[in-house]
Amino acid sequence: MKYRQKKAAEYFVGEAAGNMEKAAVMAGYSKRYARGNAYKIFEIPEVKAYIEKLNKSVQDYDKSIADTAEIKAFWSRVMKDDNEQMKNRLRASELLAKAGGMFSDW
């Protein structure tokens, strides 16, 4: 795979958000070429395989990021754990309260 093809695939998955023409231009192809021919870049088997690899790594990364419910569950476990240091339990309860909006002024 050529350098510009690789960059086009990376932009396609990233900043261009699935826009083939925009990804091709960002990778260094001319606007004129990209307008009518960008799809040709993304039909190349090596480029398709690279995009699939990039998409899988993005999905795996997204799964590793905790959502709000997981964070609150963690703080709750720490807060309720009798074996945890009191300062950590208090901090967890404070963070839960802040996340719940208990310290906001009405």
C-alpha cells in the first residue's frame, strides 16, 4: 500500500468520518482527482483490509473507556468497602455526590 493510500484510510476512519473524497484530499490527492475517483482508492484490497483493522482497533479502544455508570459503580464500591482507607471512601462519596449534582447551587 502506498503512503497516500494509507493516509487516506486513516483519515477516512478518523477526521473525515467516512467521507471518501475528504479523506483523499486530506491525504494529499488533488481535489479534482478526489471528486470523481476517491472511491477507487477505497476499493483496493489492501486499503479495505487496513480500514477494517483501524475500525477494529477503534472499537477495542472504545470498549476500554469506562462510561458514567461504570465510574459511579466503581466509586460506590470504594465508598462501601470497609477495607478501604477512610480518605479514599470519603473521596469516592464526594465524587458520587458531585456527579449527582448534590453540590450545585439552586
